[in-house]
Amino acid sequence: MSLDGYVNDRDGSAAHLYPDMDALHESDGLQESMENTGAVVMGRRSYDMAQGDYTGYEYQVPIFVVTHNSPETVAKGENDKLKFNFVTAGVERAIEQAKSAAGDKQVTVIGGADVIQQLLRAGLVDELEVLIMPILLGGGTRLFGDDAGDALIKLDKVAVSDMAGGTNLRFRVMKNGA
């Protein structure tokens, strides 16, 4: 996200946040995430950002897309590891299915401010990892919007590192006052 809290600009583009995709793909942080991830959950807008082509997508795992309507055609790039599952029954069901598919590995949520906000409100986030890029977008979609919920969510810092020209922040979500 941008330093001022946006995950895309006013036109819906996230391109300014990733000026060097090769550096991001080669970063230790992304490599570790790919190794430890057994399933991905994302929102429909994040899914649509690939414009129908997931050929060579970094996460070669089952992907659970939270949506109100499944697309008529599935994006290119599915294979024996990467399989798209469209979940219309809400974020709780998407997480349930993703956990089952992930086995002993983690479920990673990729993008989707609305999905992340829903998961935080539902208490379904164990860790929150945010890559802060050194840019001010001045508008767009906020990761933590004004309607993110009334509940106070406490975080415990796990790690801070440089990653792909930005600062990667990782927090444990404190649950039940712990």
C-alpha cells in the first residue's frame, strides 16, 4: 500500500505501487511466502486485475476468490497446482475451504481491501503483512477505510524488513485481549 494508505489509485490501478515487479518476485519475502503458502484467498477485483491470465502466477496453489458472481470463463493459467475456486458464500466459507486445501501450510490473502476488512472484522486474521511503498497516491481505495469497523484491533509487531523498494511490516493480530 502507499504511505498514505491506498492499495490502488483513483483509477483503480496498483501499478504505481509495484514499479519493479522483477525485484518483488525475486525478494526473499515473496519467496518465503510462496514456499509457506498452501492456498490463497483474494477478492474478485484482485482476481480481475490479471485480466484473465494467470499464466506463470507466483502462487501455484488453489486460489479461493470471494465474489458475488462467478465469472463465465476462468482465467488462463490453471494447472494441476493452480486451481480457481469461486466462493459466493462469504469470507468465512472462503477461509474454511482454503484452510482445508492448504493442509499444514498457511492461507495467504492477496489483495482485496474489502476482503481484508471483512476478515479482520470477523476475527479470521492471525497475521497481517503490509508492504508500504514510498509513494503518496492521494486517493483511491484505502486498505483500512473509514468503514473498516468499530472494533479496536491490537497488533504485535513480528518483523520489519526492506522488500522490493518498500518496507514490509508484519504483525500478529492480538485476539481476546491477548
